[in-house]
Amino acid sequence: MSKVSHNGTEPNLKQQTAPADRTGQGDAEYLRLLGENVRAVRARRGMTRKMLAHHSGVSERFLAQLESGTGNASVLILRQISQALNLPLEALLRPIHERSSPLEHAVELLQRLEPVELAQARELLFQQFGVKNKENDRRQRIALIGLRGAGKSTIGKLLARKLDLPFVELDGLIEQTSGVSLGMIFDLYGQSGFRRFERRCLDDLLSTQKRFVVATGGSLVSEPSTYERLLASCCTIWLRAIPEEHMTRVIAQGDMRPMAHNPEAMADLERILKEREELYGRADIAVDTSGKSVEEVLQECLLSFEGAVEVPAQGLRVR
């Protein structure tokens, strides 16, 4: 096992090869997977490398090295310590007051499950301890999800009118609550600050309104607890389209930011869609909007919604 040298400097990874961990991963494989995970999470959040560098205070050069699997040796040293203590790496990173023996035992049990068993355990936990909503409430709360340019605001307003429901844009509530624009929220509070406002506004909406159509931000699905709350509380519709249509629609709205100073804008968009596809796919309904008119998409949403839920006699009505 490689060690820190006597003068406190990090070991030269090119000259030493640490043994594989309990999963059979050597240092090179571990760093490669770490880099892939960072890149995937960044894509789900809709963040470019430049944005992540800005909000994290880490250089783009370091992030490029990390994502390519040639990260700093410090993470390997911390990994070696966790192995020696027989603890997962994340256990060392939690504040001491957040550690819980029952929680650690539960995590250890879940880690031993096969993927199918883990999915079953998750469903059981959610049924027992998840957000409990009357099904009729969920039927009268519709949430539109999808990438920017999917048509959530346009379709959401029309869908709300047809179903005689109020229409809400979650990003608008966030700006109203914070008192500043979304751009300033990211500048002032960063990604984590925006997520806190997003969750607070969603919780407030669900606690005060029983009936609505809400258009959510494209990256909400990348925040697990917030997305779980949305799925449990609303009938969700994924408005999907090919990346080219997403980009064309955003530019047609007069917003040139996706292309500004970013020659890899389309590649970034394709990567984001690929990383979020499984998350979006958890929606109750998926409607492909590519090559379709607004009226065609609206009708498909209405038909899919009526087929997906049993509309209460005194509840929703199509105008």
C-alpha cells in the first residue's frame, strides 16, 4: 500500500501501485470511475465544466484531470484510510453528529442486496415511510418535467386551461421567494442555494395548493429527494424531444446563451439528455413532442392523462 512520504508530500502514483480494494478496483480504475461519476452528475445538473469550476472554486484544469481519470492522489490516500478502517469512504466525510449506528447498519444491509432486491427494498421503504398523499390529490396535481425547450410552459398553460386548474411555474416561484433572478441566485448562493430554494418552493406549493399544473425546472430530476417528493405528490408528464429541437426552440425564444462562447453546446445538451433520460423516464406519462404542433402535443397529453388516472367525478373536467 502506498504511503505519504516523511516530508508530508503525496506519493508518486506513477511509481507505486496500490493493491485493489475489496471490490477489486485498483487505483487507476477507481480514479476512472470517480471521473465518470463526476462528469455524469455534472451533466445531470446541467452544468458545464466552467460553471462547476466557478461555483466550486476548483480550476477547470483540475476538473478536466479528475474527469479523465487522472485525479489528485489525495483521494486515493483517503480511500486507503477508509479501507483500513473498514468503512465506506462517505462515512468518513459525514459530520460526527450525523452518524447513526442504525443508519450505518441499514446502509450495510442495503449494500449487500442484489439490484432487483434493492429496488424492492426501496419500494417498500417508500410505501411505508414516503410522503403520503391521497390518490385523488395526486390526480389533481400535474407536473411537467423535461429539458429546457421541451414546451413545459406553453403546454402547461394550455393544459391547465383545459382542465380548469391554476398554472404555476416553479422557477417563477423561486424568483418570487428569493427576490432575485435565477441567474443571481446561482451567482449569490451557487447550485446548492438554488436547490434549497427549489425544494422550499415545491414544499410550499404542495402544502398550500390542492389543484394545479406546474412546470418544473429541467434539472429538478437530478435532486433525488425533491424529485421523489414530486413523483409522490403529482401526476408527472415528461415532455421529450430530440436535442436539436430543444436547442432550436430555446434559440427561437431569443435566448442565445446556450450557444454563446460554447462551441460544444450541442454535445453538452446531448450528454445532459442522456444522463437524465432514466430519471425523466420515471414520470407517469411520456409525450414525444418532436415534429408535432402545440395542439397535437396538448391532445396527446390530455389523452395520456385521462388514460393514466381515473378522474374523480367531482374533480377535473376538460373544457
